[in-house]
Amino acid sequence: MPTEDPQNPPVPNSPRERVRVFDTTLRDGEQAPGFSMTRAQKLRMANALADLGVDTIEAGFPQASDDDFAAVQAIAREVRSAGVCGLARCQRGDIETAARALEPAARGRIHVFIATSPLHREFKLGMSKDQVIDAAVAGVRRANELCGEVEFSAEDAMRTEPEYLAEVFAAVIEAGATTLNVPDTVGYTTPAEMHERIRYLRGSVRGIERAVISVHCHDDLGMAVANSLAAVAAGARQVECTLTGIGERAGNAALEEIAMALKTRAELYGVETGVRTPKLYPTARLLAQITGHTITRNKAIVGENAFAHESGIHQHGMLKHRGTYEIMRPEDVGFARSALVLGKHSGRHALRERLSALGFAPADGELEQIFARFKALADRKREVFDSDLEALALGRDADE
Ligand code: KIV
Ligand code: ZN
């Protein structure tokens, strides 16, 4: 029987290859100032992420605090449909603590990391190239003794010498790592560089066919999602991301953007994820509610304006064919419907449509009068609500 190629696992009933989604909302996301969550909140979010269909949930950094340990352990106990992962430095204490927290997991993973770039080797670690390799190998070996799945991250990989990075990866594959993560830790990379780096690693790391290449992009220059997609195009088969892109500094690649880009442009990427996309909006709302940080209105995919249209030209187009101004269906990401928002940019077509939905069918002359009063009101108010339209249709003054 042919063995499964870990780079290209088959997707049941689908001709497309699967890209695994590794969600780090509860580790890298929670690490951002102002986003910390209690154990109960993390558990609630973990269950929602599992329902969303992510493959692996990075639940925390068990060595960081007793509470993080307890949160990882509680998630490992409760979540069965996704893998549960704990982060650890390449240090025995971290790795053993992570293993203990993950003991109850149906599918546990230890994620060990060490920095590999010249800057980090010299100023942060004070270690030579060989010392970093030795520490990485020892860490992966110990993790492999304690846990069924081991992921290795070369922190600051994108500022690491490519040949040295390939050497580190070959050594950790030999020691038992089955996922090799390439973090753009400081969000410095461009999509073309990312594509080239993944292509290079696929062609030059000894034993690479035994591992999945993963990517972990930060958004300091606003390119985290573009870089993640470039990595997928070059053959990476795991993406690390957070819901709504929360994370250190400018954040991580946004899960909902990656999932919908891969789905909407499937003909281009030829892959699919296991994300149940209609759950994106409700799950993002839950995160906002838990963290207390509202989603900005113009946020791609899950912002309130993502499927809202105010300009008359756009509304006219939408009324004729939604494809004129929408590339995704709102229900595919969890919105009930598109919204034609009435404001000063709106036109007669949208006004007539809305009035009709409210039960009014003004004749043409009457519509002209209502339209004139509507425009005057919209110039004074940011948004015109249904109650305003009802008042205008009934010839009354709208609330201001
Ligand atoms: O950004 C980073 O390098 C990380 C690693 C720990 C994977 O978060
Ligand atoms: Zn990170």
C-alpha cells in the first residue's frame, strides 16, 4: 500500500490537497498586550476553534505560568476534534512541563523553538551555529520521547542564512520533528522572498519528504497573509495564524483571510482547508466579546462593512447582480446577508427597494419627494435607519 506523503496528505472526497490550519490565537494571539484571557475564556474559545474546523490549536506556553499550564491541560482534556499543542523552548524543563500539560490530549503536539538568525544567536542567545543545532536536536529528541507529535520552529527563520536553516531543519528531522515551521518572526519578509525560501527548503533539506513545511507570519509590514499565501503556493502545507490577526505587535496572519483567500481563489492555489467558513463571523465575534476588542468595521471577511454597500452605483449594481461588487457570498462566512446601507451616497434604486421591504410602494412622483427629503437627512446624519425611512414614507419628520 502506498504510504501517505506528509507534504501532500489526501483530502477525503476531494481532488485538492489539504493545507492544515494551526491556530495560535490562544498562544501568540493571547501574548499581545491587552488580549490576555482567563482559563475559562481560553477553554470557551478553544471549543469554538475546534468547531470552526482548525486542525491544531496552540493552547499556550505551559512553562510561562501556572495558569497557562492549567489552561493547556484543560483544553487538552476537553477538545477532541482538533490537535492540542503547547509551546516550549529547547530546554528540558519547558518540554517536560509541556508534555505533562498535554498528557490528556487525544492528539497532543509539543512545539519546540529556538532562534537561528545571526542577530538572535549573537545578542539573545550568545550561542554559536553548532550550539544552536545541538540545542535544537536535544530539544526535539526529548519532546519526541514524551509526545506523539513534534513541531520545530526556527525563530526568525526569514533572517537566517538559508543554507544554515536547511542544515538545522535536516538535523531536527533526523531527531524526530515532523513539522518544520518557518516563522517570519518580525514581519520583514516579502511574498517573493517567502516563495523563494520555501521553494529552496523543499529542494535542499535532507529528509524533507518526511515532514510538513509550515509558515508563521507576523504583520509588521502588513504582509502576513500575502506571505502565508506565497508559502502555500510554494508548497507549505501548514499555515499558522490567529483569528482576526491578533498577536504580538501588529499581529499574526489572519485565519479568516487565509481560509477565504484559499477558498475564493481555489483555482489558483489548488488546495483546501478544513475550516467551516460559515462559522468565521460568529467565532470572530466571540473572540471580540471575550477580549473586549471590537472588530474594526472595514476588517476583511468579518468586519461589519465587509458585505455592506452604500454608494448608489454599487447598490444599483448589487440589485442587478451581486457578483458586480461581491466576490464572496456573505452566508459563506457567517453573515445573514449583504447590507445595502442607506446614506448620502445611496440612490433611488436602493431607496425604492428598502421602502418596498418595509411595506411601502410609493408612486414615482412620491418617491422623488421622499428621495429629496432622504438626501437632506443623510447629509445631516451618518446613517439612515429603517425607522427614519418609515417616518419619511409616512410624511413625518425623522429622528435626528
Ligand atoms: O513569531 C515566532 O517566531 C513565534 C515562534 C515561537 C514560532 O511565535
Ligand atoms: Zn509568532
